[in-house]
Amino acid sequence: MEERNCLILTQYRNDSEYNNFIGKFYHFPATSQKNYLNQFKYLPIEVIYYEPDKKGDGVFYGYGKITKQPFIDRKTPDHFFVEISDFKLFSKPVSFKNNSGEILEKLYNSDYYNYNNAVRKIKPQFLDELCLDGGILLNFKADAHLVQVLGEQLIASERIGILELVKNAFDAGASYCKVKIEKIPNLPNIPDSIYDFNKFEGPVIIVEDDGCGMTKDQIELGWLRPASTLKTSVKERLKREREQAISENKLEFLESYIEILKSKNKGRIPLGEKGVGRFACHRLGKNLVIKTKIFENDYEYVLKINWDDFNIHYNTHKDLDEVKVTLTRQPISRNYGSKGSGTQLIIYGGREGFELTEEEIKEINRTILKLNSPNPHPKASIPAFHATFSCPQIKELDEEISYRKYNPVFKIYGIVDEKGIFEYDYFFDPPYNIPLARFKNIHQIYDLKDINKDHWVRFEKNCNLWRKPACGAFYIHIDIWYRDKPWIGNSNDEKQFKRYLERYGGLSIYRDGINVFSAENGTETDWLGLRQRQIKQNYRMSYYHMIGNIEIDQSTNIDLVDKTDREGMIKNRAFTDFTELVKAITYFIEVDYIGKRDEYNQLSGDLIRDPRALKGFPKQSAKIISNINANYDIALDQYKLFEDIKELGDISERKYKLVELSKSLNNLEDNLKQIQEVQDMLTEQAGFGLGIAVALHEISKTTSNFYFGVLEVLKSGKFEKAKLEELKDTSQALESEILRLSPLRALRNEDPIQFNVSKSISYVHSVFKRRFKALNIDFEYNHDQDFEIMSRFGALNQILTNLIDNSCYWLDKPEIVKRKIRLNINAMDRVIVVADNGDGVHDSIMPYLFQPGYSLKFPPSGLGLYVCKHYMNLMKKRGDIYLAKDSDKIQGLNGAQFLLDFSKVIFS
């Protein structure tokens, strides 16, 4: 470690000729009587200020540094000044004596202490301790290396860097921004005469706009000041005005303020909010020239920066404000158009390790093409802004987004309001070769909070209430395609389109019409969890099936904030809510996405879910082959039955191969039977899983209460009778819950028994008793009617458990106050109707109601109703489940109503 030079400087704070110079300059003599000049010979020097007790307080009160040699006082040539830098006052000056009246310097600085010397040495450790005892007032300082961090390391790629500079043009009120890249060393050479900026070392990146330009103050206090608040102060003010308007219920005043704010900012609220995006220039090249003009001037400002000047050499440091850049003016060098203002950035010299390739140039072009929203909110009024890109060294650059020529199979668009209600138009438009009916659902409404209720419900004032999304309202448009045949073909164009979906599929976020979060970034980070979901269940929808845009407005979505690295948004409450709402929309569409594909597969014979549907076909086929073998001249093959069937071999092998094929088909019949048994077993296990989940929910609560009860007793060390009785009751409740699990399971080898359906209803009621109480659900069934069935007791328990669990889920909504579940037993028709007063079955799920894998619940299982139908169909003579018709419905309940039909099920 280098030796530190430290001095005490004596200086009165008041009644002194030079007290105004404290912390700036120190005045000292260099006369024949007193000469302190040699004390300042070796730099740098750390100093501590001391005020003597003779005319002052006798305290040490500040710290500073000396980095420059002293200079002569011209008024009194035998005196000198020395400049003080980095001056820091003490928050509590330190007395020169301790509590015992001893002089500190005599105790800790005795080697140098001389009261008569105004300038004297001090030990470094003693100086440090005085600073600490005085509570030295420190401050953050920026190292010149910060520029490299903000530019080269924080901006993820050249593409994102250029996009940042284009957004700055938008914030400046520009109507256009032109980006051009030329003189790229590793791309094909072209004649120099084609280039516009030959005098600069390549690659040269030019970003040019017709915005308002920058004044000298804006350059100095804005552009040259990292994280300046020139833009962020606008947003902070908007946040405060919004909070005040909401608290005072005066939202109309907020609208007026937003209009005033936009009028002062060229009709826009600035996209930038960190004040660091401009340092993308550092990432893009070693040198920068900024030419900017405001309307009032007849000249342009020119700012020149060599970013290498900010580099730090090993084991040294350099403060950011030590690096000097040059600002001058010059005559106008380009046509500034009708506005008479604008800014031009010329970035040149490139960066080692960041070479521009042809593919990277094409990516930059695509990014700029996608800068503006492809499907903006039809009622949005956003000032026109258009960005263009050119690179003379590359002949073929896309001029439009390529996917537009392929019509989506699904399309949905609409507004999600501030309460999370989605008002949408929804279309299904299959290709002409797909024989499915189109649909067009206009002006539909759906509460997206229903998809994942737990995220939105808050407990307040002894009841559950919906929480308002923190993100604000937004517009969304999603186009969706299937990626396999026959929905899309295999021509070169179609293959190229599928590659486009793989690379650029997903949802982009546009703020005020400008892309702030690209689809590919969202796909990479899996911000909606779709990719992980599809990996687990590949029939689901993912990013590469869709292209969409989400439109947010800074005036209503002020809390959605970009990350500094521009790779997403800060994960605050607003973004979490925003993600949940967008995710809910994709889940909503996915129901039809899976359903329509399955519907087509069933129509075309591509998909048979139930092995029972194939029963008998293998044996019939085997019989036909045996008859052919016995009654047909295989060698002659006059009807050419075996033509082009290579697997049968030549004529000598055919008879043997046909016999083997017949045996295989007979074996296939047995295999299908085994598959059916496995499927039945898995379905019943899944059903048991659904049923047991209800009981486990209660067991979890009971064990938790028991655990914390024991913990409380152990911690208190007091075995009070009341507490022990409470633990005993909890233990009995746990035992009771465990005993209830057994009848939930419908084992395949369980013998059918004869029982009244009311017995099963009573049992299931006991399972749900606690849940009914927690959700304040009024449960009733008519005791005056009953009938017997011959079935497995656990099977009906499973059916009723699934139906009642569904009702509980959909009734658990804050707006449903009087919650009811009713069961109606009709002994004459041998049916049970299960009904609730929820919102009913949504139209989107209706076509797939009893099929596996379809659900609007979260998390989705899509098995409950499928299991119900499975168990009903397995009953002897076959039972069934339907949506209740109007004539069968329980009056006064407008929710979901299901009819369990036991009319054919045996009862003895």
C-alpha cells in the first residue's frame, strides 16, 4: 500500500479573511518566519481542518484532498494558495480534547504535534479515526468505468442498442427515425461513392430524426448526466397526480392533466425512464459525433466523444467528471426539413468482439420493422412515428413482416379493463381443407380473474373481495396457428413461415405504439410459463403457435416499468398482475385450440381415445384374412389385392405372411383389451386423486392447527387443561378425516353393493362440511325421496365429490354472496340433479364438457367431469351424466346443473 501524506490545516470558520475559501482553497505563508511550502511537496495529500480554541471552538470539522501544487498569491507574493478537492464536512465536529481534558494530538499524534504550527503532519490512522468520530458526510461518486457498464455491458446486443436510440427519437417528438449502417468491414465491399459517411472509420451507424433537438442545457444536464431526471420527472409527476386523483375520486382531472402533459411533450409521454439508454452508443462504436439543432437556432451543436477516454487502466481510478468532452457549434450540415430541428448520431469505429454480421444486420432490420404495433388498438390516438433501416452492403432486406400472408386459425382481440374484465371478439377460421364450422363471437365478456382466483382474492373486513389489478387496462390482439398438417402444409413458403414462428412467435408489448418488449425476449424468458407447460404436456399451446401484440399506455400503465437491460419488465405487483391476466387469455383460447384439433382428428379418424371403439375390429379383420387365405388364389391375385404391399414378400411367402398377419390381429384384440383395462385403472386412480384432494385439504388444515397448538404448549411450558382439551379435539378431527378417505376410493375389484343414493350424498356432505362452512355455502338435498342402485359405493362418492368440488370452486367468488348447492333426488325417474347458483358453464368449455384435458379451472386438470362420465358409464346397464335440460333444472338456481341418470342402472 502506498504511503499516505496527511496534514492538519488550521482555519477559523468565522471572522477570518479566508473563511469563504474553506473546502476550496487554503491560504498559507511562505515567509522567512513561517514557511509551510515544503509540507505540500508530495502529492496527493489528505487534510483535516482544525479550528483552534483561542478564537474558535477547538474542534476538527472537515476533511479534504490536495492533488495540485500550490500557486502564488499575487496580492501577497510571500503567501500561497493550494486547491482543496473532495471536501467533506463532519456531521458532528470533534473536540480537540477528550472527556478527561487531555489533548488528542498529544495522545495520538505526539510525533508531529506543535500547537504553533498552522500546518502540521498527522498520522493517517489518527486522521481516519477523527473522520469517523466526526461522522464524516460521504457521498456517492461515479467512476468513469460506469460508461462501459451502462453501454457495453448493460445493453445486451447491437439490435437492442439501436432500438434504444430509436426510442429516444420517439421521445424527442420525431415523426421519423432513419437508421443506416455502412462500411462494415467483414461484409462485401462496394464502391466508396455509394457511402454517405466515407470520412469515418467503419462500421458507421447513423441514427437520424426530425425531433425537437437538444439545447445546450439539455446536452449538459441531460445527455451528459447518467440517469438524469429530465424524462423520469415527467413520469413521477404523473404517478403523483394519478394517486391524488384516485384518492380524491377526481379521475376527470387526471385526464385533463395527461392531455396537458402530452401537449408539452409533442403529444407523447416519454418512453425512457432510466436515463441510461443513450449509452448504447458506447456499445455500438468507439467514437460518437452528435449533431443536433433546435428550431430557434440557425446553427447546430456538435458534441464529440471518444469512449476510450473513459477506460480505466489497471490499479487506477478515474472519476466520471474528470473526462472532458467537446461541445461546439457549426453551420447546418443537413436538411432539417419543415420542423427545422432534429438530431443525428454518427457512431463509428466499431467495438472489438462485437462484429456486425449479415445475419445481425437482418435482425436489426426485422426489429425496426416490428417497432410499430402490427395491430394497434383501433381507437388509440398516437402521434405518427415511423422508423426505417438501410444497409447498402446488403441487397435483400425484408420490407414487411412476413407472417401477414398466412391467415390465423384463431384470432382474438379486445380490451382488458382496469378490473380485469375482458371484452373481446373471437374468431375460428380454419383452412378450406378442414371440414369444421367457423365461429365468430362478437362483443363477448369474460372475467379473467376467474382463471386463477387465488391470485386476485384478498381477505378484508371478514370477507373475500376481488383485488383490483395493479397494472391498469390494456388492449391485446393474438393470432394463433396450428403447426402441423393438414392445418398448414410443407411448401417452402410454409416451412419458412413455421421457422418464423419458431424464432419470432410470442407476444410483444407495445408502449404507446412502440415495441418495448419483443416476442422473442418473452419466449426466451418464458414470461407466461407456456413453454414449460408444453414441455410437460405437448398437446398444449406455446409461444411458437402465436403472434400477438399487447398495447399499454403510459397514462394508465404507469407502474409497468422496463428493466434497465431492456430484456423485460421489473417484476413488481403491476407486472405480476399483468402476466396473470395475459396468461389467463392464453389459457382461455387453449381450450378451443385443443378442442378443435381433437374434433378434426375424430372426424378424420386420426384419433380414437377409447379402445372400446375398436373392440371386435381386429378379430373381424383376422377372419377376413383367413377367408382370403382359404378361398382366394393368392398366387394369381386376379383382383390385385396384394399389389405394392412389399411387407408380404414375393408369391412364395404370401400365404405364410397372411397366416402370421391373422395371428397378429387376434393378438391385437387381446392387446386392446389390456390397454382398456390399464386406461380404466388410470382413470379411476385419477378420480381417486381428485377426490382425495378435497379430504387432504381439510387434513392439511387440521394437522397445521395441531402442530401450532403443540408448539404453543411447548413454548409456554404450561400444560393447561383447556389447551390440552383443544389438542385432543383436533386429534379426533384428524382421525375422523382420515377415516373418511376410504369410501372415496372406487376400487375396480370392489364388489357392487345395493345402497340408497342418499347414503352417498350424506357421506360426501360430511367430507365437504368444513369447506361449506369456510365458504359460507348453503347445502341442501331433499330427504323425502330416495332410490336404490347396485353399484360400487366409492364410484358414486367420486362422482358427487367431483361435481360438488367444481361447484365450490366456481362459487368462491366475492360477488356471489348467498352461495347455494342443491341436490334434487327424483325417485320416480331415478335421477339426481346437482345444481349451484354460480355463473354456470362458460360457452367456451361447453363443446368439450365431458372430455379429458379441458378446463377453465386453475391449475387445470380437465378430469373431473370425464371421471364422472366414466364411472356412470361403468355401472351395470350403464348410467350417464348430462347437462340438465330446462325441464329438469332446480328452479331459482342459475348456475351449473348436471343430471345423473340411473334409470337403466340395476338396483338389485
